Amino acid sequence: MDLLLHLRGFAAVADEMSVSEAALELGVDQPLLSRRLRALERELGVELLDRTRRQIALTPAGTALLPRARHLLDQADHLLRSIRRHDRESFVVAVPSGGDPAPLARLVALLEAEGVDVRLASDSDEIPESAAWTVEACDPDAATWLTPLGAATAPGTASGPVSLSSLRPRRGERTQLLALPRDLDDPAGRLRRLADRAGIGPATLRRAPHQLAVAETMAGRASLVCAQHEAVTYGLSWSPFVDQVPRGHRLVEQPPPPGPLAAGPVREQALALLGACVGAPEDGRG
């Protein structure tokens, strides 16, 4: 027996105090609704309607059942609305600005092939509360992905791995050492601490907006601490640091995910592409 269907018929009769009116409201034949009411009474082992009077009335059992039936029906209706709304809404993926666009494009193609209506958002704008996946900066110790940082220099000046201390401008040099706000604004101050240990103070390691930092580096007037994909985007040379200087990101997820992203290879591939977007190596750890 379809309990919800039969409870819906009972609630309609209780509202209308008439089987014929309730049948009209539900769009079913009166005999069919009467059979459903009898089946519900047999299932519960009680009489729900007092049929001895000219006008239908609820029995004590019917009166006790009615609020519980309405609560159950409300819950079922809410569940259906939630599922249908979830199916219609876009799956919003929010990523940091400055990410590598190529993995993001592959992520969109992957999700669309799985029937997921994906929409991208960036932290350069206000991230919508409906974002299902948000990639946010965090302390490297708590990161889902680690992005190795290195030194970007003018095009054609590539060298092997470098130490952070080797970037200190020599006396008389006008070369600057720049870092992006996202790295110097790290609440844990990790880059600042590493620079201090390398003998590089706040007056030497300067904060610069993305475009200005890239322009100074392209002009050969600065070295920029950044991720490899950020250097490659602008044709800059890039050298990894000898000692690891990581940038951390983690995934914040609002459940439930669409079926293909709940578990399995599609989810793993999607997360790998998100990691590639923020410059993490294939294993996710720098």
C-alpha cells in the first residue's frame, strides 16, 4: 500500500468533510478514494471516519492521526521540492582568482558530460552561498592541495632551483622582491616567517597587486614569488625553491553532491582538475 497516497486522501477528506469534495480536489473518482480510505483503515486496524451520521466526522483515532498525517505529508512534500530544486540548480564551483583556466575548462567538460549543470564563480566576486564546492586558501598543514611556490623572473632568465635567500637584492641593486597579496595575507604568516629566516625582512619582500607585480617582473626590475602556472600565464621564467615554500588550499563542500560526484573516478578526476587549477602537482601535495 502506498501509505503517503492513502494518507493524502484521508487528509483531503478531513479538510473537506466530504468524500466527494475531496475526490474532486484530488482529481480522482469518488469510489477509488473510498476504497483507499477503507484500505488505510484496514492497514491501521482502526476506523478513521464516523459514517453513521449524515455528515462525515472523524473518529477519535482519526482525530489523533490527522496532525501526524499532515506532518508526514509536509515532510514528504519538502523532500520532493528539495530534490527537484537540487536537480534544477547549477552546481556552483568557486575557485580563487588567478587559477589556471585550462584545468577549469576540462572540469566543466567533465561535469557536463556527466549531466551536471556546472557554473564557475571566483573569489574576485562575492561567492554565492549556494556554492557546492569552494576552493579556499588555508594553512598548508590543513590543505587538500599544496602548490609549490618559486621565483618568477624576466622571460629567458630561467635557472635551476633557487633558495629564498638567493633572492635578496645585493647592495646597490634596484631589483625588487615582490609577492602577491594572497601569499602575504596568509593569517599564519608562513611566507613572512620563511623570508625572515632567509634574512629577507618586510622592507625587502614587498606586497604588489597581480598586474603590477607581473609588469615589474617582465621589465626585469623584480623577482616575483608565485606559483609556476602564474608565471607561465605571462611568459615569465620560473624556478622552484630548493626548500619547500607551499601555498595551501582546501575543498569546502556542501552536501549532497550530484550522484557522479559522490564517490568514484569522476569525483577523483574532478578534484584532481581543481588541484591543477590552483597549481598543485598531480598527487596534490607539493
